[in-house]
Amino acid sequence: MSSITDYIWVFIIGGAICVVGQILISLTRMTTARILVLFVTAGVILTGLGLYEPLVKLAGAGATVPLTGFGFVLGKGAIEGALEDGLLGAFTGGIKAAAGGIAAAIFFGYLAAVIFTPKTKK
Amino acid sequence: MEHQERKKKEYQDKVKKKMPKSNTFMECVRAFLVGGLICCFGHFISDLGRLWLRLDIEDSALFTSIVLVFLAALLTGIGVYDKIGKFAGAGSIVPITGFSNSIVSPAMEFKREGYVQGVGVKLFTIAGPVLVYGISTSIVVGIITFLFFR
Amino acid sequence: MQVISKKKGRQSVVFTEPPMVFSSASIVGDVEAKGPLGSRFDLILDDDTWGEKSWEKAESKMFERSVRLAAEKSKIDLNEIDCLLGGDLLNQIISASYAARTLKIPYFGLYGACSTMTESLLISGMLIDGGFREMAACTASSHFSTAERQYRFPLELGNQIPPTSQRTVTGAGCVIIGNANKCKDGFLFKSIRITAGTIGRIVDLGITDASNMGAAMAPAAADTISAHLQDMNRTVDDYDLIVTGDLGKFGSEMLFDLCKEKNVDISGKHADCGCLIYTADQDVNCGGSGCGCSAVTLASYYLERIENANYDRILFLATGALMSPSSSLQGESIPGIAHAVVMERSCCI
């Protein structure tokens, strides 16, 4: 079980990553799609540069739950794949590591979309 | 022609200056609070995963993602997530729950266009670009690693 | 043979036998019903799918029912209506065309985005004054949920809406106009004439933000107002009121500015349907928009105000933003348009 200090770091880092997104939205009116793409890509690149892993060690879910964390999983998987299995690993590593998350998103997304019907905003 | 361009520029500047603006500072505060809370909740789930299911660090992160994706899909379905989003902005877009919301919300709205060309296609309106750029970048990072660091 | 010219100046027309307004009807959703005009609408939908399978079907049903209702209210048979002119916001104006499928009235589909109501009134007026048709139904509709999914974001997406945005009105309004000699006792209105109109030009001052349509359309409204006054050789004082369609709060503010630059002072004489249809506490940011906005406000409120002699002459101009989702993505700016009609009180024969 994590300590209170751990949770404080999770809160601060997780919140701060979201604030970066909010500043982009507020100042440039970026759409949801662009924000998500930007954060995933940024996560992969930062991981490639070796900058994201320390953040994950420090903040746990504070760094893995934001979409940059999804990028971290992809990036880390690709690096490990490349180191272990060579060129083929560079291709399969990222998506292999992220497979669980992607599969869950598609599966639950589909289920929810089939079960529920959208409601008009009041 | 030049006069026309100048007039356009003047008008655009005036609009930019006078238009009602949202309070960026308060938006950031709300994004910080909600984003931080979602991450803490995620951390709590991963703690539970390690404690009860005896998962290792990487598996508990995956477990967390799956639980959060499920919960966000459910909240989107019952019409709650858009209300959270209205309050929190990026605070509920940036976490993986926002990714889930961006998958479910277009898909459920296009059920009337059919399960293949409606739901199936629209499931990826926002998730599609995310996967395209995320996976492509990861391959580039992998290739660079293969070429220079192996 | 001597032809009397009905053309006036570069953009305007003056009717020699001004068509009369006979009847009107309005149908709105429940959010609009909670607004200040709530009690004036003819029909209110509790559920915005109105028992249909999709919102698109519901919008088309509103369009159709508003025509039937307008005819019913004045005991006009649908066969007496020579022409149906109207449109909506959806791709290929499906709401209007699918409604016309069952109405069986000779039909012109119009796309003028939110300017559709005055576009149809103006063209109908010309058809009637020209003697080609004797009675025409002018209709426009919009629906919040159909417009959101076509132009903006999924309803359940958790994003924030900027304060310049406006809410698309769920509603359909129909106004039946005709040659004065068709005027009968049982008609809803007996003293409103459409005397003149001004065809708008596209004006685009380079606004690209699709969530700031008021600012994109205001220049077109200012252009049409000043062209109208110039063509007609009139001033603002010749009107009791100048009503714009859906500029909203911020768009109206920009309109004042733009008019002032042209030395036209409309302050104190201006009203905007987008500002009128919702109350301030309804969380709609800058107000209402959509074809239905000006259509239901005219049909339920302004016509009655003229009939009851609250106003003698108003200039009514609906404003439209003629962009598409593709043009927005391609970074194109938003072309605005505004068509104007003059409505006057003058009694039946």
C-alpha cells in the first residue's frame, strides 16, 4: 500500500499534466482529438528520451493515468522490443505492451455504445 | 484589395479583443483538482490490484487502465461524463478516462446509422488518430533504439 | 407594354402589390419553451425525438407539422398553398425535403443556413407579387441534437464550450403569405404586409472560429442594413425596430460597432431573436442560433406584435453562416449572409 506522500505526488503530477492540457485548450481552443493525440505522442517521445520513466517512478498513477502514460507504455514496449528482438521487436513491442489497454477500450467502448443511447443536453 | 485586407485584420483584432473569454485560471484550477483526483483514484485501484490480486507493478498499471476505461465508458453511457467534462475540461480529457469517453461518445450517437458503418466506424473518430500517432511514434522510437542503442 | 420596375437600387426589391401575411405556427423543444417566449409557441416537444427513431426524423416531423399547423390555424387547405419554400441546417436539407415528401406542395428547397427564414419570405414575396403563385408557405427548422452531431461534437463528449458559442434552437416556424385578394375572414393575421426586401451579399471578414458565429455574421447584417437604407432612401428612424436573426449577445455588440462605422445608429432600435429566445440563466452562453431561431421568434412573437399595432414597420433580417464542417477543418473563414424583409402594418383591403 502506498503512503500519503505517494498519493500527494500522484495528485500533484497528475493534476499538473492536466493543467498543461487545459492551458492548451483555453489559449488555442484545441479540440479533444488534438489534445489526446498530442499527449500520446509526447508521452512516447519523452519516454524515448528517457525523461518519462523517472516521473512514473515518482508519481505512479499520476504519470501513468494521463494519456502521456499510454504513450509511455507504447514507447517503453517499443524500446524493450527493439533491445530484445531487434527490428521486429521495434514494430511489435509498443502495441504488444499497450494491447491490454487498447483491447479494453475497444471492447468496453463498443459495449457501452451498444447498450446506451445519448441524451440531449439541457 | 489592400484596403479590404486591412479592414479584415482590424475586424479580427477587434473581435479578439472584445469577445467574452473564459477564466483560464479557474479552468486550470478545476482541471488540476479533477485530474489529480482521477489519478489518485487510479493509484488506489493499482494499490488494490497489488494487494489483493498480487499483481506486479506493470500489470497493476494495466489493471488500473482497464478499470478506469470501463468506469468512464459506463459514466459516458449514463450521461454523467459530459457533465464532469464541462466542469473539469482537460482534467477529465487528458486522463485515460477521457480517451474512453472519446471512444464511446461518438460511437453511441451513430447507432442509428448501423452497427458497422455507424458504431464500428465512429468508435475510432478520436481513438483512431490517437492510435495512429501513438503506435507510429513508438515504432520510430523502437527503430532508433534498434539502430543506435542495441 | 410598360413594365413597372420592382427593383430598387443594387440589392433591394419593392413590391407593387405587397403580399400579406396570413398565418403562422411554431413548434419548439422543451429548452426553448422554458425561455421568455415559452407560452407563445403553438406546440412544445417534451422529448426531442418526438417519438421518432432519430433526431433527424423528429426535425423533419417538426418542419412538416409546422406547415400543417399554420394552415390549420387559419383554416387554409393545403391545396390552396401554391408553393412551399424552406430549408434547414442538415446536409442536403433533408428535414425540409422529407417533410415536403408528404406535404405534396410544390417545393423549393433553400439553403441559407440560419438566414433561411428571410430568404424564403423574400423569394415567396417575389413569386406572389410577380403573379406566379398566390399563396406560399415559408418554413425553416433546426434541431440542437442534429446540428451538434453534424457541425460540432458528440453530445456525450466531455468537452467545454467557449463563451462565444450559441445554442442551436430546436424548433420549426412556418409563415404563410399570399396575395391580398386571397385574404379571408378567418385568417390569423389581417394587417401585415411584406412591402420590400433586400437580397444579402456574402460578407466575410475572415473569422474562422465556428464557435463564434455571431462575430462571423455581424458584418453581413451591417452590410445588408446599410444597403437597404441606401437603396430605399430611408433612415433607421423609418423603422420601429430592426430585428436580426441569431447574432447573439456578442454578435449584436459587433453589429452596433460595424453600423456605427457606416454612420448608421441602430442602438435602441435593435433586437435579436438569438438574445430573445432564452433567458440569461439558461446556460446558453451568447444565446440562440439556427434556422429555427428566427423562424419561431417571428412566427410566435413579432407577427403578433405587428398585428396588435405594437409596431408599424420593422426590418427583419435573418443572418446565416455558410460554412461546412469540411471548410472549417480546411481552415476556411466563415462567409456570412443576411437577407432582409420589411414588414408593415396596413389593413386588409
